[in-house]
Amino acid sequence: MSRTGLGHLNPKTAPTFPMAAKSAMGNTQLRKNVRHATDVIQTKRARVVGEMPDWQALRESGKEIRRHTMEHLDFYLEEFEANCTRAGGVVHWARSAEEARQIIVGLVKASGSDEVIKIKSMTTEEIQLNTALEAAGIHPYETDLAELIIQLGQDQPSHIVVPALHKNRQQIREIFIREMNLPELGESPQDLADAARRFLREKFLRVKTGVSGANFLIAETGGVCIVESEGNGRMCLTLPDTLITVAGIDKVLPRYEDLEVLLQLLPRSATGERMNPYNSIWTGVTPGDGPQTFHVVLLDNARTEVLADAEGRQTLHCIRCGACQNACPVYRQTGGHAYGSVYAGPIGAILTPQLQEMQHAQSLPYASSLCGACYEVCPVKINIPEVLIHLRNKVVKQNGMLNAEALAMRAMAVIFRSERRFRAAQRMGRMAEAPLVGKDGWIGWLPGMLGGWTQVRDLQSMPEETFREWWEKRGAEVKHGS
């Protein structure tokens, strides 16, 4: 059930984004699967968002709720801890991923179980919890359909909301046939869902310890909110004797009524639904009803450092809807694995480097054309292009300016500051490109390090006459004619 076939997406050891993206671009099936899935989600999102006359007002409200929370995060975390404890929960604080893994493994062992059923959680992916559980002799079972596909296929998630988005129906069927020993399995969605349901039902009824993430933590009540579409979450939250929730400290909300805004924004942005089919909110423990032992592990893992950065802080506003991934032209071409992190796409490009304290994944802030599509669809108005530029500046300051690209940019700056130099550069450019221009007027190949531009695109050759030259000639002709 492990994912040792590919190894974990680890920003510390993953290849740079350009290298990984180049490989992904060669996988035509993956690109087809990603484009199809994101097109479907975007179409559904556009329809349900279009029904909301107050959508922009909701976005602004969501932004303000998250901004206010981050500005007073210490207060609301302490309020959550006090109210959760009062309701019968036990709150643990984990400074790092390693500390969180140790706490969770210890809690599972204390429950007397060597198995856990899990609700889909990107936070548990972030801390590589499954690997830690397996190393301790504990078997984790993913119960979300997409996560189950990933786990059985020893694969990695490629999307925040739809982890198996890069797999098509035939590929999923092959995984189920092999891992569930179902040689006669049909290929309809109903067949695949039935197979997963039969596989998981036995786990739901037998395993006595559950692990969940959290969409939101509610400071006012000490409650936890999970939204999902399949019902597997409801099973994991109600049937086990012990429930362990792991959540980033950024998941807290001040008040119960804040859900009124965010539960309108999240499903529409994430899956194109007006409401998630299953919305579960629980607070502490209730004698004779549901888990009788409840733990919450609050994970920092560099979030405090992100919070201290006035410009990067808005990254923590994210509610993990994945809308930015669906809209991003870069993600749609490469899929999620190229980012080398469980957080892919535009949000991953700003979140992962900061969670690594800018020591790793430094190529990710450049994995964007800065087109702004992510900002336009973000339900809480995170200005991702703004943060990308901020992080690029950090990378440059951290690594210095002694590289070929930086030197080229300095040379361009010198040229652009002088009209005479600019005109001379244009003339030289036309002469230099002459041997490279094809009969159709396009350049299909560039030498050396410039070759990256022409690996997947052709370049238009420079015009024989610039606009400035045409304008000056026109002015001379007009003057002469008069």
C-alpha cells in the first residue's frame, strides 16, 4: 500500500521545475488527462459562480476573514485550544513535520491499533505521514476515492482537490484489477465506484482509529469542519473509537458564522458545486456517540515564518480549493508532479518555497507567466502574481546576481536606457538572425542556452522595418509632400 515506487514528492530532492516540466511535456496522455479534467471543473465552476450576483462581495468577505485571522492568529489558536479542550479534545502542538509524525505515530500506538483509516488530507501528505506510519508497522488506508487510486497505484497526488486528476478511467481500472484482484471489473464509473466501495467498507467496519485533516478549525467553539463529496469522511469521523486530526495552524477561523461565507466560496471554487454533499462539524467528544478519544495536532512547519513576512503572509489565506491550478496555463501543460511538492500549481509555487524557508524549491516562483489567471479565480483574493514576484526577489538576493540570465538582463537594461544603443541592437539582431530564419519567416531553432525558447515553440523573426523607422519615414514623406 506504500508509494515507494515513485518516492515522495520532496522539494529537498526533487528536480528543478524546468527539468521536471520538460519531462512532463513529453507525456501526451498525462497532458490530455489534465486538460480534460481541468476543463470540466472550470466549466462547472463558471456556471455556479455565474449564479451568484454577490460573488465578488463574497470574495472580498472571504479575503477579510482570512486577513483578520492571520493578523490575530495567536489569539485565535489559543481560543481554539481552550474550547477544544473544554469539549473533551486533546490539543498537541507540532513545530515541525518530524514532530507531528512522532506525535501521531505515538497516538496511534497508544490506541492499540496497527491500522488507520484516513480522510483525504494534503497536510498529512505534506508531513509524509503514511511513510512514517508504515515504518512504525501501522497500515494506513486512504478512503477518498482519488487518494485510494493514488495509494494503490503507488503514485503521487497531482492536484489539491482531485489528487488522481492525471489518471483516466482506463488507467484506474487497470490499477483496481491488479490491486483488488478483480479480473472481470468493468470500466464504467459505476463499476469502479462499486469496487472501491466494497474494498473500503470492510475497512470502515473493522479499523478503530481514524486520521483526518481539517478544512477549518473554529476558534469560537473548538470545533473542526470537514467538507467532502463521497461520504467516506463521514464514515471515518463516526465509526472509529479514536480520531486524530492534523491541521495547519492557518486553518483556524474566528467564528462559527464565518463558515457562512467560506462554505459558499469553497465548493464553487473547488468542484463547481453549490454545496459539498457532506459537511461535517464536530466539537470534542460526546459519550456514546462517535469517537470517544479525540486529538488535534496543530502543525506549524514554517507557517510562523511565512506569517512574519508581510508580503508573503497572504499565502496562508489559502482555503485549498485548487481553483488556481485549474486556471493556470502552466499547470495545465505540465500537471502537478513537475512541481516536486504535494502543493502544485500557482499556490504550490508560492507555498512550497516558503514552507522550505527558501532553502529548496527555488525554481517554483518562476513556474509562472504572471498572467494573473490564478488571482482572478482565487475565492479569497490571494494575489499570487504579487507573491511570486516577491519570492523571485528573495531568490535573487539569496543567490546573488552572478548567473547568465542575470548578466543578460543587466545588458538589456543598458541597451534599453539609450535610444542609440537600442537602435543598434535592433540592427545587429536582424543581422544575427538572418541564418536562422526559415522560408516562412519563423525561427525554429536557436543555439546554445537560447535553445530552450525553441524546443516547444517557433519564434517570429524581427520585422524588416520597426514601427519607429516606419513612423520617421512616414513623417519625412508627409513633410516632403507638403
